[in-house]
Amino acid sequence: MAERGATPQVSLPRRRALRAVRALFSPLLPDDYLELINPLWSTRELRGRIERIEQETPDTVTVLIRPGYEWPGHLPGQYLRIGVVIDGVHHWRAYSLTSEPDRPDGCIGITPKLVDSGKVSPYLVRQARPGDVVRLGGVEGTFVLPDPAPEKLLFISAGSGITPIMSMLRSLHRADAVRDVAHIHSARTESDVIFAERLREIDRAHPGYRLGLRLSGEQGRIGPGDLDQLCPDWRSRHAFLSGPGEMLDAMGEHWERQGVAEMLNVERFQPMIGGAGGGGAGGRVRFASSGVEAECDGATPILAGGEAAGAVLPFGCRMGICHTCVGRLCSGEVRDLRTGEVHGNEGEMIRTCVNAPEGPIEIAL
Amino acid sequence: MTATSTEATSPLSHLSGEQLDELGRELDSIRDRVFADLGERDRRYIESMIAMQRRLAASGRVLLLGSRSRPAWIAGTAALSMAKILENMEIGHNVLHGQWDWMNDPQINSSTWDWDTASTAEAWKHSHNYVHHTFTNILGKDKDLGYEIMRIDPRQKWYPVYLLQPFYNLLLMAFFEWGVALHDLDFEAIRSGKKSKAQIKRELAGIREKAKSQVVKDYIAWPLLSGLATAALDAALEARRGRSGRRRVRRRRGGLAGVLGSALRAGAGAYRSTASADATANVVRNVWAYAIIFCGHFPDQTYTFSPEEVEDESRGGWYVRQLVGAANIEGSALFHVASGNLGYQVEHHLFPDLPSTRYAEIAPQVKEICERYELPYNSGPFGQQLGMVQRTILRLALPGGRQRKKPGPYRAEEHAAA
């Protein structure tokens, strides 16, 4: 089954009314007709209309979306799965919400950065226009600000890793709870700083906020060795880190060594495909219902290999979150590309987007 | 008919194993080319087709709220019939084949779609997509409707019950959706014990559920709604007439019962005429679906196969069986849309999960392959194909019968001349 948006929060009388007239439309739903008038009226899946697109940097935009129903809210730092139609095909990706949970205008925002080889970010950054309808999936993620917010905070972000931090900052700003926040952000050049203007505004508005901006193109990347100089009391702060994997790994070890690991929260937003999971054996995949066969090396997910061989397969987030792509394993074993763990019992439901075959397998897809 | 003479007429006999493999590769590459090219244009087509069908259905239903008026009945029934035809043929059949699954759309998807007919999507996908499209025209294995209850091929053994075939043929025509729903149960599998009790129970419950919602919608809910609307309108008009009348007091007293009685009569009339319109639309759709589907495999040109003939069949051999076991119907663009592009039955059987709109585009390539490999490309006008099918049904109700003459290899010049 293809991935669909979250179930919207529809008022009970409206749900009841729709259910009452269902018999007139069987096997369809009243929704199927109402959507012809306005696609946002779907009570099956939450959709939203792009309200505004703001250029942040030359390759980053903020997309403001007005949900079809009242936004159920999110915790600052969480991400949202979003579905868009590109060249006839529905694609799903997860992006950190960069808006605070209770914007007065009811909109939500994501801030995608262009990945040239990608599918969805080129669409959102270059092609999407106000008025376009997108699908809004579930809100997920455990990289969130505790409530109430800790007294002393440390944010470390790099590049587009700032996106979940931005939602946290905005939320603190709106609640006027920016008491003691140290923020170290690095970007390659001045023009690559996402939210530069907004960060400076917050800096001016709150004496308790200290922004340390580092241009890694000139000054090099931030490493654990810089911490004592940039933020001497880092050990006593609740730290939130978001950025590329190498930075998180290095910092994580440092917190561990210093015995303050419990103060650290990290956002590993991209699954580590090809990281620990590389070096598998790979194998031949047979897709039972189409009869298509595909050869996958140890780093190629079953989904990607199957698509390359011409199989039409269900897919969603492509990062192991949504379970849209699952197929029943008929025989063989698979390797989880995120953890490197080899597993596989006959009949097990396998997420094809994050598993590679380990030897020949057959899957009921 | 003896085994030797079938072999002599087998369209495959002149092709070597290597040739069949090459043919398979050529057809595979047609499929690959189309799949690589699918995109926004195709999505726009199916989405606008679905939107148009729903608008048509909604207009038909609204017109039929006033079904007591003759013109509204005719226009409403016509719109509803057309909507039901499109829903079953160009939309339902093709979506359930998975032709639009590549869009990854949560609704327009073979795993979630349900259609306006008595069969459950699940049972139909098994009996049609799997059994019929895999074992096409293999006698005793293809459980397509015709082969199950009728004698359409002279190689099928004659039983006295086939004497009744001309009559139940007509019944099937009118109540096709119910015939298909029962057929999907696969009585033979039940008789031979191949189906578990639990599965039979589940399938029966599925049909009961589908049947109930079909009957409620067409024969209770919509007629009731138009009955109520008509009664309310009648009462309002009566009351107004009463108020504007000169002898207001007297009319109102005797009038209330009169107004109610008249409204009730009008409502009951509307109920009946809307129910009859819905029944008519269902029968129109049934007859049309029957005609298109029976023209797909049962005209004289098509070949049937014995299980022995298809033992160890290669991919190329499978393609040839699909190619010669089906027959196209020639017609206008509107005809092809209304028939769900099953006028391109040959192309559909070669590539059942290719979006239907692409069949017309690849037809010239398929013909060209037929010409090079000296294979038939079965095709004919609608009237001729349907006539041949009916002739066969009548003739084979009686014992005996011969295979009809087959058209032989496709020649482009002949067709150009004709």
C-alpha cells in the first residue's frame, strides 16, 4: 500500500455527517466527491497548500504550508513526512519543521536545502509554487526540547542541521523563555548561513542568547577541541547537536569521555546507510509477484535494486521510517543498512528501503 | 478434433526456441520503453478521467432526484450509465490491474481500490489478474467466465445442460456483475476441496457485504432521497397553491390530508422511477461490459490451447499465447475509452499492467512484430466480433462443431488495402 498523509483532526459532527451519507457513495466515500471541489477537504489524509516560499540562501528555501485542518501541533525539533507529486509519481521525504508549534497564522514551515542528485529537494527549492497541494504525513522524532525547557542550553548546529534547532529557538522566543542559550552554528560561507537574519534578530532581542557563528570555509570545522574556548561551561549545559554524521560522532565520543553523555541530545536525521551497514555480501533478489529479479551489492537497498531492474514497488520515506515499502520475506536473509545487523526469518516483514540482501532472497512484492 | 490437426494449426509451430526468446526480448523492450516514459501526462489523464467520471455520476444522481420528469429520467439514466461504464472499464478494471501503481498514489492503487460492482476487488484480482491472465485460453485452466459455464470451444466436451446456453447467455448479459461475482468464488475449487471452509466463508461474507451496499445505494438510498425531495417539493407547491387560493380556510382543513396524500403519492412515484433508472443504468453497464469482454477472447480468430501444448512454455511462448488468444475490436477514440481500452485486448494481454492509454501507442509496434514473426494479429469491427461470439454460443449449445478458420499471419498491405 502506498504511503498516505496523517489522519486529519476532523470534528465529530462532520465525521458523523459524512458517515451517515456514506451509503449513497459506496464503494467510494463522500470524500472522493468533496475532494473534487477542494483537495484540502479530504478527511482521509491531511493535506496542505503552499502559502509562501521564502528564499533563505541561494540553495535553501522555507516552504510555508497551510494545513487543510487545524495543525495538531508538534514538539520543537520534530520532523514531518511530506508527500509531493513529481512527474506523476508521489514521493515522500522527511524534513525538520522549522516553524514553532503554534504560529498565529496556523501555518507550518520546512526549510529544504537543495541536493542536486535528489528528487524532492530540487522540486521544493526550484519548482514548487504557492497554491500547490502537498500531503502531510506523521510528525515524528525524539530530538525535542524538554518541557519545561532547561535553564542552560547549548545548541551546536552545522549547515542545514540548523533546521530542528530553529524550531526550538522560535518556540523559546515566542514563549519568552530564552534565558541562557549558547548557540554555536557553522556554515561554509556567510551566504550559506540559513536563517542568518532571524538568528541576529533573536540575538538582539534576548540578552540571554549568545550566537557564535563559525565560517568553516575560512576557520575550519568545529571539533571537540574548540568547545572549551567557544563555551567553557559546556559540560553543565543541556546540549542539542544537529549536523553531519562525522561531527556528531566526534562530539558524541567527547561527551562520553568527559562523562557527561546524559547532557547530550543528537539529531541523526539521515539514516546511516552505507555507514556501519556497508560491507555486506549483497545478493540476488527475486520479487515474487512480478517475477523481476535484481542483483544488489552489499550497499544497495532491495528497493533501489528492484527499481533499477524495472520492478514497480511500493515506497515512502526511503529512510526506514514509514513502513510503506514492507514486503514479506519468503526466503533468505537481509542486512539492515543502518545497523549492519543481519536478520531474516521466513515470513518476516522487511523494509526494502533500508535493507540489502545478504545472499539470494525472495520477497513477496 | 485430433491432436495432430491442432498442432498443424498451432501458430507457434513455425517458430524455433531461439526465435521465441528473441520475440520475448523484443516485447519486453516495448514494455520497458513505455514504463521509462510514464510521467505527468499519464497521471493527468487518469486523474481527469476519474474526476470526469465522478462529475458524470454526480450529475446523473442529481438529475434523477427529479426522475418523475421524463427528460430528467432519460438524461439522468444516460449520465449514470456512462459513469458506471467508465467506472468499471477504463477506471476500475485498469486500476485493479495495477496499471497506475507506479504513481505511488495511495488512492489510485490496486491495493486500495474498490469498484462499483458486486465482485470484491480481492476475489476479482485473484480470478482475473492471476488465473485468467496467466492461464489465458488454456482449456480447463483458464477459469474465465465463458469457459466455466458455457461451451465456447468445440474441444470442450458437450453436456446436455449446454442446450440451455442460449438462454443463460442472455441472463448473463443483463446481470453480468452478479455472474462475475459468483464466478469469482470458483465453484470448481470449492467442489474439489481446494478452498478451505474459512476462505469460502470469508469470500461469501465479502460478496454479501458488496451486494448489500450495491443494493442499498441503487435501490434504497438514492430512490429514497429522490422520493423525499419530490414529496417535499410537491408539499411546498401544494401548500403555496392553498394559501394563494380564495377559500383559504376550507381548503386548508381538508387540505392538510390532501397535501400529505399528494406528496406521498409523488414521493412514491419518484422512488419507483429513480429505482428503475438505476436498474436500467446497471443493465446498460452489464450488457456493455459483457459485450466487450466476450469479444476479447471468443471471436473465431482466437486460438485455444490444451494443457499439453503449453508444457514448459518459455516467456516468448507465453507472449505468443497471449497474442493469439486475444482479439482486438476496432473503433473510435470514444469507443476505446468506454471499453476501458479493451478494444486493445491483444496489447492488454501482452502487458496487463501497462497504463491503458498507452495501448493505442504501442499497437503499431506489436503489429510490426506480428508481421516479422508471421503471427496473426486478431482484430475486427465490434459488430462482426460480437456476431461471431453469439454464433458460436448458439452453435456449440448443440453437440459437435468445428474450429473456425483462423486468419493466418498478419500482413500490413492486406490491411492497408482493406
